[in-house]
Amino acid sequence: MKKRLIIISAVILMFALQGCVTKTSDNVPDNGILSADEVKFPEFDDAWIERGAFPRINDLKKIKAGMDKDNIRLLIGHPHYPAGLLGVREWDYLFNFRTKDGVKQCQYKVVFDKDYIAQSFFWKSVECEKLANAQAL
């Protein structure tokens, strides 16, 4: 029983430490405000949801600065890329949008401040941002 408790504790600690160091962008400031040139996105293939997800556009458009992680999660779900458990200040998503040419995959990032309140939001490309905005009409 004692050995089992030690193993479980070690696994929990491992995940906690991973969460403390798992990040995509460098030097996320305490206020959570990044400029577009400071943002780094994970590799497309690293998403745990391989084909991405079709977001509910109306919920995606509700995402605003000042929301906490629970608010974001309720609107667009859990992040689609491994993020760790503790100390995570970036959530990355892989969204699909229907276009006249088929389906376009787009990466979306939410950056949180030191209190885990969403402050910055980024699309990997201008094309993806335009797609998301156009579909909200």
C-alpha cells in the first residue's frame, strides 16, 4: 500500500512539474499581454485531437479578455494540445472552418496572465482570423 502511494505521488509530481515548464511562447509576462511577433504555436501534428474540431462560432466569438480558464473551457472546450497541469499560461486549439474549397485547419491561442485570466488571443494566420470573423456573421 505504501509503495503504491509513493508511485501515485511520483506520477502526480511528474505531471505537476511538466505543467510548470510546458509552454510554447517564450517569456509570457505576468500581465499575459503578448504581441503577435512574440507568439509561438505548437506543431500542427502535436494536437491530441488529430483532425481538429469545428468550433461553435457564436461561442468562439464570446471569448474576451477577463475570462478565467473555466469560462474559456465552457465555451470552446479543453485545449487541443498538451499543456500540463499546473502553471499553464497558454492554451492552444486546432479548429476547422468550412470554406468553398473544403476544410481549413487553423490554430488559435489563448494567453493567460499570472492569475490565469485570459488576456491575449491569437490566430496563427490572418487568413484564419478572417475565416473565424466571416463565419460569425
